[in-house]
Amino acid sequence: MSFYNNKKVLITGGSGMIGRPLIKMLTERGAKVRVTSLDEPIKNLGEIDFQKADLTHLENCVSACKDMDLVFHLAGIKGSAKIVSEKPATFFFGNLSINTNMMEAARRCGAERYLFTSTVGVYSPAEVFYEDDVWKTFPSEKDKFAGWAKRMGELQAEAYSLQYKWDKITIVRPANVYGPYDSFGAANAMVVPSLIKRAVDGENPFVVWGDGSGTRDFVYSEDVARGMTMALEKCPGPNKPINLGSGTGYSIKNLVNIIIGNLEKKPEVVWDTNKPRGDRKRILDISRAKDLLGWEPQMTLEEGVRKTMDWYKINKEAVSDRYSAFNEK
């Protein structure tokens, strides 16, 4: 029998690209799922309890956590480097308050286990990121608002394990996640959805910053959702955060070639080397995920990008309907 059978499970931010496959996986295993989001109610995903809630308010978090056995905390604010540089306070306050309120609410409501979704942004610049190196350094200047907000969530987990003896908190640090139901709007889109949107929408010439030589760690949303279910079940505790990534990395040029290869009409690709290319290499070490969980990604970048592009082509008129904190005043 599945660990999740008959468990009452809350997924915050469940309308997003990780939340959707996570809902499917959990309901198939017999879980009774509640979802919170500021998007519109989810359709065609079975019988789930949907609550539209602003989790920056503690009382909403307590309401969401009531009677829940397990909590997957996915909700947060993400944005492009440009919008974060323009509105860092929106980004920092939103993430810090959501994370703090949710963990406190889950504790007050007596949740058995809790999964905290951290980020690759907690790491200092390096070519390979190892879980235990985080607190030896500071987050990158480019990721400091996300990095510090998520680090505070990780520190909160440690504090709760010390004071309340609540050691059933799991921390996962996903790489650059992509997939269907991603955010494709200009303010929220990260590198993969941004490139896909521009390519599918017919940009020509197709201009990409840098020379394409930088290596990044991209991981498909379904792989991350599967890793999360395994992590919360094994529950190694807050002192053993777990990276979820490719473990190998892909060059930006490789990513662009895959995207262009899925287009019927190929645009001219122009590499703007006058723009910064970013760090040369950023890859997550996934040895701990393999050893503790028996997890590793199953989706290739080629197949994952094709699936994401196919989804966007069908749904591109609707992607602008997603909630964005950056539209609030």
C-alpha cells in the first residue's frame, strides 16, 4: 500500500508546473489532496479541495493547513532577473512571509510532515553545488533576494527541529525547473519558458544573450514532483537538504538548438556577445538524491522541451491568466 494512501495532503502553489503532476501522482496513490493558489481553480484533475488564498497572511495559512497530515510547500514568487532587479522588495517580502507563515501554520495545525521547496539560488557561485556547502558562503549577488529568502526558510526548519523537535521537515533544492504550466509571461518567465515563448511566437532574428557556452542545470517538472514524493516519504530531515537536478548540465547553445529544432520555420539565431553570458557553469550534485531516495531524472532535455513547446502552442493564449505578484501595487 502506498505511503500516501488516505493521507490528507496540502499542496501550496499546486496550480503550477510542479504542482500539477504532483497532484496527479498523489491522487493516484490514494491521497486526499487540498490545493491553495492565487490562480483560478484547477479543472480536470479529479476531486481535489481547492482554496484560493493569499499565503502572505498567517490566518490563511492556518486555514489551509487545518486537518492536513502532510504539506508540500511549493508556493512562492518567482520572476525574471529583470523584474527582480526592478522590484526586489515585492520578491523578497512575498517569499519570506509565505515561507515563514506556512511552516508556522503547519506546526500549529499538527501536520505530521512538511516539505519545503528551496532553490538553487541559495548557493554561492560555483561550478558544482553540493548540499552541505551552503552555510559556508553567501548566495550569489545575482540571486541574493531569492537566496536569502529561501535560506531563511531552511533556517526556520532547523529552528523548529531544535525547539519543537519537529524533525519531519524535508528540504529540496530544485535546479532550473521547466515544463507545461510554467510561467511564460515577461515578468515571471525564466530562461527555458522565455526562450520557448519567443521562438514559438515567431521572433526572427532570434537573439540570445552571450555566446551560448554557459552550462546550466535544467530539470523537468514531473521529475521534480516525483523526487518530492520520494523525499517526503523517506524524510531525511532538515539537516539533509536534497538537490534535484540533472546532475550533468546543458549548454545554453544546446538548449537553443533543441528549441529551434522543434520549429517548422527556423529563425536566424543571433548570439549577442555584447550582453553578459553569466556564470560559465552551474550544476547541482545529485549524489544524495540517488543515495538516499534512489531518485534521478528520467526525462531528457530534448523530450522535455518538446513536451513543453507542444503544451505552450496549444495554451499560449491562456498563459497570461496566471497570477503575478509583480502586477500588484
